[in-house]
Amino acid sequence: MSNPHDPAMLAKAETLVDALPYMQRYAGRTFVVKYGGHAMGDPELAHDFAEDVVLLKAVGINPVVVHGGGPQIGAMLKKAGIESQFVDGLRVTDKATAEVAEMVLSGAINKEIVGWITKAGGKAMGISGKDGKMVTARKVQRTKKDPDSLIEQVVDLGFVGEPDTIDTSVIETISSAGMIPVIAPIAPGAEGDTYNVNADTMAGAIAAALGAARLFLLTDVHGVLDKQGNLLTDLRPADIERLQQDGTISGGMIPKLETCVHAVEAGCEAAVVLDGRVSHAMLLEIFTQEGAGTLIRTGQATK
């Protein structure tokens, strides 16, 4: 029989008590989680992630998972002998590439995540933006400056889209039935074409449409760091603009933070950039005062 005075057991009880106010605050609310990066390719971290979302569901929070899959798409294109072109780091998506992207995202990856959640004791349903007319996409418009003439030129990225309209009723129906929606970032255009959508962008748009309490972007970095390498835990849009101008924020972090700002300005309460390589980072961020990532918000909302 366990000793009730064992310090380790008391510490576990205290952890639950400390988490209680956060459970009460977020009960019945929605969290949108963008899942991708190296965390997706590590079986141990995948198991931890699945446990986290099942635990959130068990304490009355409604997690909604949106996943990426760029590396897996790249690997399948290579196997199929389809060459990829990139413009400023963005993959040009022709018809054949779009078909492979849908197969990998809506098929293999989506159902693998559903399987992990099932194994962790939850119920999940895998869908894409096509299901229930959930997301309609519009073609992404990009321009590139010609190095010689410095004239802005329109770049055609093919079947790369961004969310235009979102109907949240399918997500709400799945969540209210006690299941966890797992969403692949594929959506139809108004004319029926299939578009590949950036997973961060998809997650941000869905979080805004749902009025989510939190948007979590799981990344391969600790969060937003200052020039000394310290984690910046709380940022407003004006802070982000300043840090971008002085070079503190650069590269791939810029579009992630733009996604966060768009989401919080359009209806999501707060967004968090979080290290998906840290076991249970999401639980640490949600259920502890210290948190574990960078919180982005517009108002004075508490953590």
C-alpha cells in the first residue's frame, strides 16, 4: 500500500491542485493546436502530444488539432519522381504536387494522428477543409522584387491557398460529440480546385473563427528569444513589430508571429509559440503560472 505521507505523492496532489484554477477557467473553451515539425516525427513526442490532447478533452477543454506535413510531402514527391520548385522558400504546387499533398496530409498523416489519440484513450475524427464545406480557400498571391529592375512581379505558386471562408459547424459537431477534430490543411477553392494551405495559417484562421481561448503553434524552437537568447514570455503586436525592425525576430519566426497576430486580432483570445520538442510543453504552458512559451495577445487577458 502506498504511503500517503510520501513527499512524491504529496507533490503529485499539489500539482493537480495548482492546475485546478486553470482547468476551471478553460472548461468548455476551445484550444486550437497546430502540430508539426520534429515533434511529429518522434514517436515518444507523438505519444506525449496525444496524451496531452486526450487529457485536455478529459478536463472539459475542447482541443482542435491542425497538422502540417511538409517533410513527408517532400519525401513522397521524391519517391514519385516529381520535381519541386521553390520561390522564396514556398513550394510551387502544380496539379500533380497538389494531389500528392492531399494524399499525404489527408491520408497518411491525418490517420496516423487519429491513431495516436485513440491509443492514448481518446476519440478523434480526421477531416480536411473539404469536409462539411468547412474551409473554402482562395489562391495565395505573392510578389517578388526583380533584382535588376526592382519592379514587383507577381509569382504564381500554383495550387497554394489560404482560408477565405470558414464554417465551424463541423468542428463544433465533432467536439460536442466527445471527439477531437484532427484537421488536414487541404481546402477547395470556389471553383472546386484543391489547394494546399500552410498549416500555421489554417490553424490561425480556425482559431479566430472559433473564438478559441488559445492558439498553440508547436515549433522546433523554445519560443521567441531576445538577442541574449532569453525567452520572451509575453508580447503584444506592437512589441513584435519593434522586435522585427531591430532584427531580434527574423526568418521563419516572422510568418508564425504574423499568424498569431492575425488570429488574436480576429477573435482568438491569445496565441502561444511553443517548443513541440519538449515533453508535455502544452500542459506546462496551460496549467502552470510560469508557462513554457511565448504568449501573444492584444489586451490585458491573464495567462
